Amino acid sequence: MGVRLAGRVAVVTGGGSGIGRASAVRFAAEGAVVTVADLDEAGGRQTVEQIQAAGGRGQYVSTDVTRLDDVRAAFADAARLGGSGRLDVVFNNAGIGFVGAVDETSPEDWERVMAVNLRGVYHGCLCAVERMKAQGGGGVILNMSSAIATMGLGRRAAYAASKGAVYALTRSMQVDCAPFGIRVNALMPGTILTPFVEGYLKRSFAGREEEALASIRARQLTGELGTAEDVASAAVFLASDEARFIMGAGLAVDGGLTTGKP
């Protein structure tokens, strides 16, 4: 077990798979007591099993981030599990993807993406700030944005809008939260090989998955896609005291995607 987050009480929304699972497992390995908040019960419980098998402490709480009451209840459960009544780290990671230009995006699709990716993050931020202020200040809030927030990528209208808003929210929040010792930062991954990306390739490029994957790899300066563990490592850093002087930042974890092309 590590010590970078020893004694911290953490919540990871969307912790049932992908980046959320990798981050929850890493937080616990660094000493945090972790609540995995997700609608996917099977996935969430599997994450907790991984945490416990490695000697960590964690629990699963069924949570729909689009419902404020669910988020408040999950955070209260997390504080109880920790024993101190505190909440130290919140990673607002839950999100969904959507592929489509603006004229391919129905109002229903738009609202669904915004409900999860933006309202869900707002709910997590609201509940985190309320609790952190009430416990006398201090704490870390991490919001899942995306490299897409600072660049153009075709047929991602709703997704890009939601992630750009999360980045702007993060920067504004930091100004308000700084007097209370609360750090707020955003993670901005590039293309990460997660179950969502794998499913997207199968649905959209049936029979041509390898060709599509090669095209995506070509966007990275590394020539490779990132892994969930790459993002989890960045999340651990931002949650730890090592990042005490990093505030209101958007940390790119994108293999050079937003840097440019050689």
C-alpha cells in the first residue's frame, strides 16, 4: 500500500469501469478509503472487490449523478465509511460519449449528454464544496474534462460542449474555493483505450476496427492510445499534496494530441 493519500476519504463517480475504476483502485492503493459511486452495480462491485483484494478499503454506492439527492447520499456514505466524517477527495469522473455533428444531434441527445457530463459534474462539485466548507475547508475536487475542450474534433458537438463547460467551471470554481483551501483541477485526457472507445470502434467501424484504430493512433505524438492507468496516475498526483501548488489547471494526459504534429 502507498502513502500518498493515506487517511484520505475519496469518492470516484463512474468508478465501475475504465478511468474511474483505475483511479479508484489507485486511490485505495495509495491509502485512501474509496467510495465507488456508479449506476452500474456489477461494475462498481467489481471495482470494490479489486480494492479489497489488494488490501484496501472501499464500498459501492448506487448513484445516478444526474440526481442531486443520489450524489448527496453517496457523499454522506463516504464520510461515514471514513470514520472521521470528512470528505477529502472527489473525482467527478462519470460521463457518457456521443458522436455527431450539431445537425446530427437531436435535442434529446443533447440533453442526455449535458445531464450526465455537465449537470452530473455540477452536482458533484456542489455537494463537495458544501461538505468541504462545513468541515473547515481543505480538500481536492477533480473534474473530468477532455482534450477536446481546447481543440476541434469533428462530430463531437454535444460532447465537446459538455467538456468545455466542465473546464470553464473548474477554473471559475477555483477562484471561489481558494480562500477555503480547496483545490479544483480538471483532467483532460486524449483518446484513452477504454471499454467505451472499444465499443465505439465496433459499432462505427465494423470490420474496419484496426484501420480506425490506426487513424486514431496517428493523432497522438506517441503513436499509441493512452490507458486508463495513465489517467489514474495523473489523478493520484493531483489529489496528493505533491500538487498543492496546482490550482484551476487543466492537466493534459493526451500523448501529445493537443501539442501538434511532427
